[in-house]
Amino acid sequence: MHQNKLVIFMPSIEGGGVEKNLFIISNFLAKNLTNCLLITADINFKNKFKNIEIIKPLIPSKNNFPRKWKYFTCLIELIKLILINKNITVFAFQANFYCVIICKILFNINIITRSNSSPSGWSKNIFKKIIFKYLFKKIDQVIVNSLDFKKELKKKFNVKSLCIYNPLNSIEIKKLAKKKLSISLFSKKDCLKIINIGRMVDQKDQITLLKALNLIKNKIKFKAAIIGSGILKKKLINFINENKLQDKIQLIDFQDNPYKFIKASDIFILSSKYEGLPNVLLEATVLGKFIISTNCPTGPKEILSNGKGGDLYQIGDYKELASKIEKYNSKKYLANRKIKFAQKNLFRFDYKLNLNKYLKIVKKYL
């Protein structure tokens, strides 16, 4: 019997780039399919979903609840759902391998997974590699969001995957960017305005950005904002205070509309150690901002066309980053060429084109 119900699995919704894609893809699928369900432990974002039934485990509705506990309770809900009705296909955005064990090994039902970040960040343990290689083979369709990511999976796990770029809603981004900015940090006209957006965790490595800014604090006038939240926020605050950068750098909590901040800036800096396909670089390109990014696996090099659409620097090299910021500040005319080149290549991330690719794959397994 063909599967006839789609179950989207995303236990922890924290408001980052992965979540943006979750909202866009889920709503598009729900618009074009019947019987779409979402299993999640977070209902704070329930207004982001349309025509999707939400199944939530009986735990407190708190975003700071441990992610592993969210995974566990949502996996229990998935098992309960399968026991009631096996005519489903699971589309996992998170806890992919746990879902594989339940769907393929325990119940033999279809599963599609979307991997969100490079294996460089989660496959260093030799035992994990062996287990992951086995489980990858069980998945009906592995979806990744960059060509470099696809090559990594093939090289490390001998897995065939499908690359579907993140669907980029340029119209919505430009519309939201017009909203009024409430902070005065970027109000001065005679200084360089720098922005970084991302969770304050080791992966995003904002400490490297702070070290670079500390190097140039007496060389150029600048104001910088880091938008996000996470377990390393206190560490970043301590560095700012110890180096007397309080009047130059501001940490801002997660923003539902980061686009107005990007629009008010001059330069966007990504400091990550690894990614998948970072949405923020696409959004900054839409808004015509110059980008300096780590050449991390995977995504930045692909988005920036090997440096033709922005500058790349080595992971953790704060001296190189500082040098590139200074270069931009003195030679903005060179940066404008790269901005235009990056914008010309945004067609790869066309909104409808990539959403229809998701729909085609899902229909295949329903």
C-alpha cells in the first residue's frame, strides 16, 4: 500500500537558519499535499506553520529544555504514531539517525532525511562513522543543501545524496528589511558597520571575530553587532569587557527579523567552523552587503563562487580576518564588484524552483 501521510520530524526549533528552511519547506508541502503532520517539542513557533497538524509530547514548552530530551520525547511520539498508522512517510530535519532506526529497522517505513551541516562537525569519531555509514544506507532519500556537502557524504560514507539548494525568498527578505531599526548602534555615518548573526556556540566561532576586531580597534572606526543566543554568550561578553570593546561591539538577542539589521550594516562576517549552506550569506547577498566568510565546509565557498562574490579566510585565523576588514574599509570599490557578482548568481537558489524539487521527492515516497 502506498504511503499517504507525511510526518515532518523536527524536535527542537530554535529559530536559526535550519528553522527558516523548515518553515518554508513545510508550508509549501502542506499547501500542495494533504495530511501533513509535524512532530516537535517546541510550539513557540506554531504560528509559523500553516495547515499542518502539530503533535507535541507532554513536556514543558520551553526552548531551553535539553535538546536530547526533546529528541527522546518526540521519538516516542513518532513510535506511537506509527503503531496507529503505518501508512506514513517521515521527513526528518533533525535526529535523523534515530529516526532511521525507528522507521527502517523497527517498522520498515519510508524515510527522507535533510542533513543540515557538514559531516566535518559530527563525524570525527571512528565508531560514529561506522554506525553512520550503515544507517545512511537505510535511508530512502538523503537530501543535502550544497554540492560540496554532497561530495563530502560520497567521500566519507559512500552515500548518494540529492542536492537541493535552500529556497531563497528574496521578496520577503527585502520587504522585512524595510522595517524600522530600534537600536542606535548603527546610527553613526562615519564608521564601518559590521554584523554577524548566529547561535553563540563553538560551531559559529564568534570569538575569532572578536579577536579580529580587537586587533583593529585603534586602526579604524567601527561598530559591530553579533545577533544570537547560546551557551558561549558569557564568554563573548567577558572578552568584550576584558578588551574594553563595550562601546564598539553589542551582543543582541535572537531576532525574528534580522534583515533590518543586515540592511543597516556595511559588511557581513561569517566566522563558522562548519556549515551546510548558511542562509545568512544568501540573505546578506540579497541585501547587497559585502561578505567576509570562513572557507569552512560546506557552503560559503559555493555561495561566494570561490571568492569571486566575497572574501574567504581560513577558519580561526583572526589576523587574516582583521586584514580583510581593513582592506574592505580602504578599497570599497573593489568590494562592490564582488557584491554584484554574488547577486548575479543568486538564481541558483530560486524559491519556487527548489521548493518544487522538495515536492517532487516527497510525492515519490508517499
